Amino acid sequence: MEKSMRNLPKTSEPCIMVIFGATGDLTARKLMPALYNLNRENLLPQEFACVGFARREKSNEVFREEMLQGLKEFSRSKPEEDDTWSAFSERLFYHQSPFDQDEGYEALKKMLSDLDAKFGTKGNRIFYLSTQPSYFPVIVEKLKSHKLIYDKNSSGPWSRVIIEKPFGHNLESAIGLQKHITQFLTEDQVYRIDHYLGKETVQNLLVFRFANSIYESLWNNRYIDNIQITVSEELGIGTRGKFFEEAGILRDIVQNHMMQLLSLVAMEPPVSLKATAIRDEKVKVLNAIRPIDLAQFEKQVVRGQYAAGRIEGQTVAGYREEKDVAPTSEVETYVAMKLHIDNWRWFGVPFYLRAGKRLAKRCTEIVVNFKPIPNILFQQASHNNDNNVLAIRIQPNEGIALRINCKVPGTAMPIQPVKMDFRYDAFTGVQPPEAYERLICDAIWGDNTLFIRWDEVLASWTLLTPVLDRWQKDPKPPLDSYTAGSWGPESAANMLMDEGTAWRSI
Ligand SMILES: NC(=O)c1ccc[n+]([C@@H]2O[C@H](COP(=O)([O-])OP(=O)(O)OC[C@H]3O[C@@H](n4cnc5c(N)ncnc54)[C@H](OP(=O)(O)O)[C@@H]3O)[C@@H](O)[C@H]2O)c1
């Protein structure tokens, strides 16, 4: 039976999770802390074990010690604060093998079957591919040929595969990868992860829109002037120069995270909270985005790259001076786009997206700008483009703010915008779970609502691959420089100014 997104205690079935790439950065920073915290909160099945799979030789003991160090550094709750680590660590194991070697998979099979006998995990498997994307095909193929992935519909144990982003680096490679993996897996065995969907504030978008009658009636082109989505970071590319040189911000942030935010903001109400219903509505929105008009390209897409500047009083290097970056690199660290959704709800409402590194501050935010009031009663307010703005802050300071006009006390009638602000931390008083906790929990539970379906990936690459292609073709569109610590290139501000508006935050 299809699972639905709901807030019930989840009773998961016994299983073993195998993490491919278990000595990597993501496992130490996110995956192991997520498993540890789920275990602490009794959200893992009683019958559970985890096997780390990677190339380097090491014993179980060394692997456990490394994971413990990772938890001390990265986990939201620290292992020294309670006594759950010791029992949890006894369920962690390490398996050494290159990803492409058959013997490694045979040995893994034997190991998993021994662990089934020891922990009662009943043959159920989650394979988490936390590796370079070039390894996804070989791992899936080997898992299938060694019968570690089961045929669907068998009434026996289940197997699921979580695939890290990126799923392809353009339309063609994504289709190639999809064709390859579907020889071995059915769509409902594939869990394509985008950790943004595990964030509380992103899930709250659905609740905010569909559990409050007051907003839904305003959520259309009659009342909304434009919607802006910003994903900005103060940080540069740090030690990820090699990775970023091949990716750029369009692939790293826009193609996945921002398209997901856009689809949740713009989707129609789903008929239920079942995964299929929600994903059907998301994909309809993505498919309704008007293709980029290549003849008007520079009015719709701006790209930039940071030059040296100052952030928090410190001088920081420009992108081309960063480690592992070519001194003549043309990779974009900033992108701004104007999109239109051609459906009845959104026709005529521009969606402005911007994402960048080394910007003035770190923030992920959706800003809904409502239309100005008629210029009849309060001219001051009708001329002010900034009134009636709703901001949904995804991170940091998670919450929702609404700007409304108020009368300033006194005998005259001056008007001033004020802000009504809801903050998550004040509401719950508890630290929300990390995105990976929610997503791993859902994968064990068998609920793929918060994972990305293939047609969503396809729609997103179909829209954005022409942008990547256009950047490669002569005459190349400008790559505008911006000072680190600013809000991006002037051309991005001009793009909105030409339409009589501006980027906002409240
Ligand atoms: N790091 C992040 O914050 C982050 C965020 C979002 C998504 N991701 C995605 O998550 C994935 C993993 O990222 P990561 O940063 O953890 O990568 P990483 O630090 O480079 O780790 C790669 C892992 O793969 C193993 N490996 C590489 N080649 C192998 C081979 N031929 N045979 C066996 N093992 C091999 C390495 O094992 P050895 O060390 O033993 O060689 C290591 O455990 C990538 O797809 C990335 O795009 C990462």
C-alpha cells in the first residue's frame, strides 16, 4: 500500500542499511549523525544494522572510532551526553572493497546474511549511494547481478536504493543514468535524495498553503505580483574547487533545490497526502514552466562569478584564486533567472530565482510580493512597492514574516509598514531534526513522498539544459563579476529594475 506523509509514530520494518562511500565526507557529517539521532529517539527499527562500504582497508573498530569522532564534531546531540552510542556502535560494520569488484559483492552478501541471522533484519536492505555519481551505474548493476537487489513484487524481503544528488549533469546524462538503473530497479525502489525536502520549513510549505484557508484564496495571479526565491551563501567554494569547476551553481543549487522550492510554492493542492498525489502536482508545475527564450536570453538569465572582496571584515579571495580552480575559469558562482509558469493560476506572474556563493549573507528565502493597492485612498502605500510582502524563511531563522501597512499613532494619517514575524524556534523550543534524519527515516519506512521522482528530474533538466548549452555557445553571454560580500552582479538587479521591481528581503 502506498504510504502517505503524516505525522504518526513510524514503526519501521527490520533492515540493514549499506552505505557506499562510508569513509567520505557526507557519511561523517550527515548520514552517521542522522542514524545516531534516529536511534537515540527510537526511530530506527529494533532490528537494525549498518554496513559502511568503501575502498580503504580498516577494521570495524577503526570505522566505529572514526564515526564517533564525526558525531562529536557534527551531530546535533553529542555522544558524550548519553549512553546510547555504545549499543549503537555494535550494530555498525565496515566492508572493504572497490565498487567494481565482484568478489566484494559476494563477500558483502555473505556478511549481510550473517547480520540477518544475528540481528533479525529479515533480508530487508537499503543501499545508500553516497559516492561520486560516476559510480552509481556500476554499483546498481553489481547489486543486481549478485542478487542483493530483489525483483519487485516478491512477497519476501524488500530492497531500496537511495541515490545522492546530482542525478545526471545535463538532460542527456540524466536520461542515460535513468535508462541504466531502470534495467535493475523499479521506480518505487529508487529514492533520489534532495536534502532540502527533508527540511522542516520546506515541508511546512505544504502545511502553510493547504492547512490555512486565508492564503490559498490569494495564491494566484490576481493578487500576487511576483515571487522571488533566493538561495545565498556567504561561503565560497572552500575545498570543493574540483567539484565546483565541473558543476557550477546552476547544477549544484538551481536544478535540484530551487526547482523543488518552486514546485512546492506553485503546485495545485494535491488530492491527498499520498506520494503519488503530491509528486503529480509538483511535476505538473515543472512541466508548465515556459522554456527559456533563447532570443531574449540575457533578459531572462544572468550569470556571475565572485571577485575578491570582504565578508565579515575579512578579505576573501575571488573564485579564480581559489584552490583547484582554473585562473581563467568561466564557471558561474551566481545565477539569476526569470521564469514564467504557463497555467491558469500563475499566468503573468514572474518567478525570480537567484542563487550565489560569497553573497552578503546566508539565506534561503521565498518572498511573495502582493500587488499594490489601487492608488485611491492611501497614495503613500500605493506607491510603495514594498508593502504586503510575505517571506518564508527556509534558513536560517526559520519562520514566516508578513509585512503590512499600519497607521502611525497620532492625529494625522501617516502609514508605516510593520512586520508580523513567526519564528520556528520560539514556537517549538526544540531543535528540529536534521533533514537527513527525516529522509532516512522515510526511506526505511518506505515513504518516498520527499524523494524526487524521475519525471521531476526530467522536467528540471529539460528546462535548464538549454541554459547550460547557451553558455557554451559563441558569442558567449556575459559572465559578470561581482564583489564577494555584495548581493551579486549589477546585471541581476537591472533585470528586475527593467520590470519595475527589485530583489527583496524582509
Ligand atoms: N559532502 C557533502 O556535503 C554532499 C552534499 C550533498 C551531496 N553530496 C553527494 O554525496 C556523494 C558523496 O559525497 P562525499 O563528499 O561524501 O564524497 P567523498 O568524501 O569524496 O567520499 C567518497 C567515498 O567513496 C569511496 N570511494 C571512491 N571511489 C571508490 C571505489 N572505486 N571503490 C570503493 N570506494 C570508493 C571513498 O572511499 P575511500 O575513502 O576508501 O577511497 C569514500 O568513502 C556525492 O555524490 C556528492 O555529490 C555530498
